[in-house]
Amino acid sequence: MRNDDGEIVNSERKPKTQHSEPRTQNMRDLLLRLSLTVILAAGLVMAQTSATVSAVEPSTDSLMQQGLQAYQRGSFDQALDAWKQAADLFERAGKIGEESLALEQAAQASESLGQVSQALQQLELALTLAQQTGDRARIATIMESLGRTYLAAHKPDAAVQYLTQSLAMAQAENDRRLIAAIHNDLGITYAAQQHDTDALASFVTSAQEAQAVGDRPLTVRASINAARMALKLNQPDHARNWLDRSLDALNNFEPSHDKAMNLIQVGLGYQKLRASMPAMNAPLLLRAAGVLLEAAAVSQHVGDERMRSYAEGYLAHLYETEHRYDESLHLTRRAVFSAQSANAPESLFRWQWQLGRLLAATGKLDEAIASYGHATTTLRPIRVEVSSAWGDDSFAGEDSVRPLFFELADLLLHRAALTDDSQGAEQYLRLARDAIETYKATELRDYFRDDCVDTLQARITKLDQLAAGTAVVYPIVFADRLELLVSLPNGLKRLSIPVSSATLTQEVRAFRKTVEKRTTREYLPHAQQLYAWLIRPLEPDLASFRIDTLVFIPDGPLRTVPMAALHDGTQFLIEKFAVATTPGLNLTDPKPIDRGKVRLLSSGLTKAVQGFPSLPFVEEEINAIRTLYQGDQLLNAEFSTPRLEQQLQDQLYGILHIATHGWFASDTTQSYLLTYNGKLTINELDQLVGLFRYRKDPLELLTLSACQTGTGDDRSALGLAGVAIKAGARSALATLWFINDEASAALVSEFYRQLRNPARSKAQALRQAQLKLLADRVYEHPAYWSPFLLLNNWL
């Protein structure tokens, strides 16, 4: 029999009776049987309903245990799900202390999956709940977790703030276990800041404290970190000692995800030691291979396919370094399979990449290109997660995926050279350029850490056709050479320049250092050498197609120098061409400015504020612009973040002109524009101006006429190059370094005057303004006029 829900409640059938019974007795028996049936049915329904509820909502204890078991075998997604369910149940029960603990555990799983933003949200909520309980030990522990997670999010200032508070609380409570953990986190912070000696000291302290309180997992982690830092400080004997101690300790651990992960780190440590201890190369190689084999066995034992993929992949790399390609290929394919089984794209792309590298080394070029393509496809949607996911990358957060795209581009260029058909060869050239374009977009995403790049790419149409008279110069800096991909009216052309990355970078640094010196001509030899590499090989084509505008998409160190100041021995590049710069071809929205609709908001400082010098000619600059364009102004005390926000909300502007001190740093959180009583960060600028991204008519032009970047700082120059994208503007006019504000006022005013001419593009308007200063004996030195860059849309 089934109830209304379809559940079996009683399947017994009574046999028919063979004898006649009195009616009353029959009725009593029937009622009794019915009562028993109802009671049994009700009991079964209640029991099964209870079982169903129990299946839907397991106990909090079982969920917490499930999460722990899943985490230990590397099933982070299952662990996250279990701990989130437990947190929900604790919330319903009003158990805020237990909810805080479950959220902290969930954050650990989120971070292991690379979901750092979610981990931070969970920890912030866990901290709020812990503060309500007044449990200082829990508060300190969560603060330590927050500090560690902010490190993973590449926010060292926030990390240090939480770690410092946590350390003070832990010391007050004499919680030596927590103190040991915090010292390990601080060591990672110091390492990321390149304070290597302090980092090593913190790791040693952490290992000693953890050992003293019997925290074996932390002792091992801190010891491995000490080994890595000792190796970086060129202390290979100390590094090996720390690795040996870690391995000895791990031999006594039960199989788990953490044991496998630490074994892999030890194995990688022995591998890296080989270069510093050449006499021990063979024993270290065998030791590394043995440890990685053990890591693979542990991973297999606990069913951790993700960690197994790492163990097999890194073991395959060991074989690769010994040119044993057959064994390496076999192991790499196993690593790919393990990563696919674990649904671990942050691991998978590494082994697809390694597989492509091995195929290329064995002469299978087309298969190699296909495998590299799989790796980039796997990486694209998880790039942010990869930047914080577990791996063997350095503490300093080096960009570990740049070689993937450049190696792919190199293979495609090689394939193009082997292709006899000119159209087929050009297609490979375009694919090579697309690989670098993908990296450039990725690089900007990582710098700004938001969706501004994706928002732009969703809005614009890919640039395939160039305006007449325009050529796009696309330098790609390889270790052994410089490749120039040049878009001309008849297609894409490739030129290979035999100059190494090191030599090119040295020349670029020397040029940047000397071109800022206004009283000498020391820059000239460097300007001429760079011209010889970047421009002279193009001269026949530029003349043939009557090119008048050059658009550069610079790579690496080339972002830090003004192309306009390159010199052919007779004249500057700007005397022959209009020059523009854009961070990527697919990051540019090349549409002419609608001069009839332009309304301008000009803002800035003339007075000395907050320790910065006055800019007396800014007022003259702004007044000159206001005679050319309708609009409003915010000067000095009126130039504050709230007033700027109000103005941008109330009015529609086509041009935003900001004349104030500005600084672009390697870390976007350190970049700012000076206001009268504060600093406007680039993220705040994005929030103020970012609404333009979603309007039908975006901001046409953002001008920053007094900003600067660090000399030799490629990432700060990247931030400057991407400022238009960040602010949702089609174009930006900005400076690489701070110059005389009288010269700046003269150049900027002339630029706006030239921009009024509908026959001139923005790039041509800037050229005319730069030529005007060049013709002035007072300002003819390139230090005055060349740092002005037109960024993104040059039309």
C-alpha cells in the first residue's frame, strides 16, 4: 500500500477467513485491524518523513566532518558545499559561533579553488559573527585567515593590517600556535615585497614555534618556505637542510591532500637545488623524482586526482629537463587525464601547455600548436583564479603564464615561415598576433582586477580595416629577437630584428633615463638606436603607402618610452608621423570624435596642497580650453572627489580634463590623482567615470596633464596605457613623466585648439601641438613635449 506521497507504508495482505464469525466480533476485529493499520502507517510515514528530512538536511556535525574529509582528499568543491550547508543550518539555529567556524572553513575551500573574492566575503562575515561572541581567540584566528587570503588577493597592505592585529591579539593570549601561523604569513608577505632576509627570519621563527607546540603540518609548511627563501638568498646548503627536515617529518604523516601537496613542494625544492649544487645534480634528481613519485602514490591512495595531476606533471617535467621525451610525454598525458578527471582547469592548462612544449621539441609542430591552443582556451575563463591558485610559482607573484602565450606566438611565427602560400602564412601571423592580444587583455585584467577589459571588448567591433594613411606597429619582444608585425593597407607584414630582449631593455632604460634630462643630448644615441631597430626596417613600406600615422602597441619595456622622440639622425619621428599608443588592437574603439556634441569638464589644482608644489599655469590652461569648448570647471577647493562625482552625475560630458599631480604605480591601489584635500585613486576614478561605459555615447577623451610613471617600471606604464579602458573613455591624453607646467599648458591648449579642426584626428592634433613646442627654442628638448601620449582611439 502507498500513501499520497507514493511511499510504501504497509504491504501486508490478510488472508480471507474460512469460518463465519459473529457480526459484533467481526466489527471489533475490523476496527482493531484498522486502528493498527493506521498506527503502523502513521509510524512508517513519520519514520520515512524523518529519514527524508534527515537525507535532505544532515546534521551539522556530519556536514562539518564531510567537509573535512572532502578537503583532505582534495575535493574542494564538495568541501565548500558541505561547509556552506553547515553554516546555513547554524544560522537557522542561531548558533553564531559555530556559523563563524563553518564560514572560516568554507573560505579555506574557496581559496583552494582560487575563488579569493568569495573567500574574503566569507571571512569578513565570519569575523563579524566572532566579534558578536566576544571570543578573542576566534577573532584572532579569523584575522590571520583574512591576512593570508588578502595576500592571495595581491593586497599586501590589507594583509599586513590584519596580520599585525592578529599577532598582537595572539601574543596577548599567549597563543603560540597562532603566533607561529602568523609568522609564516608574514614571511610570505615579506617575500612578496622582496624583503627576502626578513622573510627567511619569519619562516624560521614560524617553524621553530610550530615545532615547539607540536603543530606538525605548520612546521612542515614553514620549513618548506624557509628552504625556498634560503635558496633564493643563495644559501643552498641551508635550503637542502630545511627540505630534508620537511621530508623526514612528512614520512610520519597519514596519507592526505596536504601530505601530497607538501611532498610536491619538497620535490620541486630538490629540483631547483640542482642548479645551485651542480656536484649533487644526480642525487638531487633522484631525490626529487622519488618524492614526486611518492606524492603521486599518496594522491592516488586518497583519491585526490587534482594533486595527482600536479605530481605526475612535475615528474614529467623532470624527465623533460633530462631530454627523456617519451617518458615525459607519457606522464604528461596522464597528468592531463588526472586534471580532467578532477575538473581542475587550473592544473589542466599547465599540462596541456607542457604537452605542447614536448610535442614541439619532438618536431610535431601542428600538434604542438593545437595543444598550446587547448591550454590558452582552458586558461581564459579561470585566469583570475590561476593567479591565486596553488602551484609552484614564486612568492613574488611573477606572471607565470606570459611564456604560454609568447611560446604559442613563436610556434605560429615559425609555422608561418614554413608556409609557402602567402595567404596561409598571413593567417598564421594573425594567429600569432591574436595570441599576444589575448595575453595583453589578460595582463590588463590582472592589473586592474575588474571587468573593465571585458566590458570594452563586449562593446567594440574587432579592428580589421585601418584608416587610409595609418600603420599599426606591433612589436613582440622574445628572448633572442624582436619581431615586428606591421599592419599595412595591403595586409600584415613580419620583420625579424636580431636584438635580444636584454639588449633592447638596456637600450630602452638608457633612453628613458636620459631623455628626461632637459639640459643634455645624452638621449640622442639611444633614440637613434631604437629608431634603427623599430622604424628603419619599415621605411620603404611607410613611404610606399604614404603613411602619416603610426599606432604602436608596445610590449614590456617599450611601454615606458615616448616613441615620438625616436630619432633617425636628422629628425624626430614626430616630425614625420603622428604617433599614438594603445595597449591592444582588440582594446581600441577607433571612432572619430563627434566635435559638435562635445561638452567639457575641466578640473585641477593651481595651489600647493598636501606637500605637492603649485601648478600656477593650470588656470591659464583651463581658461584657454574653456574658450574653445562649452563646459564647466572645478578649480582648487572645488576640485574634490564629492564635487567631481556630483558634476559627472548631473551632466553629460564628452571630455574630462584633469590638471593635477598624478602617479601611476606597479600596484593599481597605489596609483592616484591629487585632489584639493585628498587623493583620487584609479579605482575611485573608475567608479566616478565608469558610468560612461554603459552609455550610448561614452567619454570621448580623458586628459591627465601632470601625471607620471616610475622610470623602468613596466607595470606602472601598463596602468597608464590602460587608464582609458579603466575609466571607460575612448581615448586618453596623459604624460609619462611630470614636466614644466608652463610647457604643459602651452601644449595642451594647442592640442585642444587643433582638435577643433574636423580634418584632424586626435593623433594629428597632438602632433601639431608637439611640433609647436619643438619649434620653440625654450621647449625644443623632447623632455618637454615627448612624454605626452595619446592612448587608445587615435581618430
